Amino acid sequence: MSTHWTRKDLLGLRELSAEEIALVLDTADAFKQVGTREVKKVPALQGKTLINFFVEASTRTRTSFELAAKRLSADIINIAASVSSLTKGETLKDTAKVLEANHADIIVLRHSSAGAAQFLSTRVRASVINAGDGAHEHPTQGLLDLYTIREKRGELRGLHVAIIGDIRFSRVARSNIFALLTMGARVTLVGPSTLVPREFERIGAQVTHDLDQILPHVDVVNLLRIQHERQRKEYFPGLGEYIRFFGLTKSRAQLLKPDCLIMHPGPINRGVEIDSELADSDRSVILEQVTNGLAVRMAVLYLCSGVAAS
């Protein structure tokens, strides 16, 4: 297996090889140990400047990247679009030049437009980490989901993962699908036909609209948040109807294998995607996903910074 990371940026998981994904997960293993120490800091990125540039709000992801950078001893600047010049009509290209002038080493970008991270990466010398771009990808969420599954089940190859909910609008789903298939897992997508179109079969996933039929056969269920802000009404049945057909209720959970993992990228709509009691149960790894997100983001920042290769 290649032990070297040669990418300046992390824009998506579709382009990563199985070796590259495994390298990130193995690096995250090492960084996870840092969180168990009394002094939770290493000097890996000392002297480097990270800019958290969030054109689309996300407290959870921004905080996770900020904490990851702090644990690596980097200097951090947070920029929200609401206070940046983008609200005055400055383009992303102009902003890129300003960020470059500030001698940023790493830019973590969250943007509502698909392709924004790639656009920025071609215009700056800094490493660009995609923290979610439109409905395209959210690579670090995909990686932390894979890390959590691998930590619990030992390996990814041969596992059967069901991703349930709004696949059409979900960047998390896309990153998970690409990475899981690359690592040899089976992926079944479940939800209303309006939110889980058959076109996903072209990239190697299976599609079903019958949740009860698939639940007894899967090793992992990953429930996606219903994103009212990204959906037009015609795509979405009423909440009651959604819960009846696609919510992980207590009675429906009885169909699962005893060791089936329950995942959710958060924030959870309790009582909609998943029953509140199940979200807090022993089978749920939702809080572990948050903890693992920190280790995975430390690994990504470290690898993309080029420190490991120098």
C-alpha cells in the first residue's frame, strides 16, 4: 500500500483510491490517541495558518475543524460570509486573492454552490479542504462515517450499508456512497422515489423504496437528516407519511440484526428520521461519529498540509 499522500486538496471522495482512504483512516487512528492524553496538543501544524471560510453556516463542522486545527497547534482565522465582503458583492475569485494575501496555508471552505471548493483550489496556493459544497460532497463527513464503521466492525469490505432518507439533496450521502463502494462495501439507498432516484444505480449503489424489506439484511443504517431548507415541497411527502414509511421507529428497529450499527450525521430530527430512544441506545454510534470527526479532520489537515511529506 502507498504510504504517501500527494494531494494538495481534499475536494471529494469520488477521486480517492482505496489506498488513500485507508491512509486517512490510519492517520486518524494515530491522532485519536491525542484526544486521550492529558495535554491534547501536538505541534504538527505549528506556524501554519488555517482559515475556516464558511459561506454557508454550520456550527458543528466549523467547530470540529477549529478544534482539530488547535490540537495540531495551527493558527486559526474564522470567516463567516455574513461578515465578509461576499455580502457586498465580492466574488469567490476576489476572495481567493484576499485569502492568498493573508498567507493562508489551509482554507476550509463550506459553500452552498457545488464545485466552489474546486474553483477555489485552482486559484490559491493554499490547500483547500471541502467542508461541504451544495449537494455535491462532504468528504470529511464521509471519512468519519467510514472510520466509525471500521472501528466498530474491523473492516469495510463485504459490509452492507443502508443509507436512508434524502439522497437526492445530500452531499453526505454522495461522499459515503463513493467511499464505501471504493472500500468494497455494498450500499443500498432507501427513501421515497422522489428523493432516491434510480440514477444512483449507475454509480454502483442499489436503490429500494421498501425499508422493511432491506432492514434485516444490513450491517449499518445511516439515517440522513430531512433537510427542509434544501427541498421543494413537490419532492417531499408529509412528515407523518415519511415517518410511517421511512422513519426508524422502535418497532421497525426490531427487524435489524442485533449488532447492526445505527448512524446519523446530525443534527437529528428526533422522532422523524429516528426514534429518540434508538438515537441514545447502545446500538447508536452517533456520539462516536462526533468524536471520530475530530481525529479524521486532524488527519486530513495534517496530510493536505504537506507536513507529512516534507
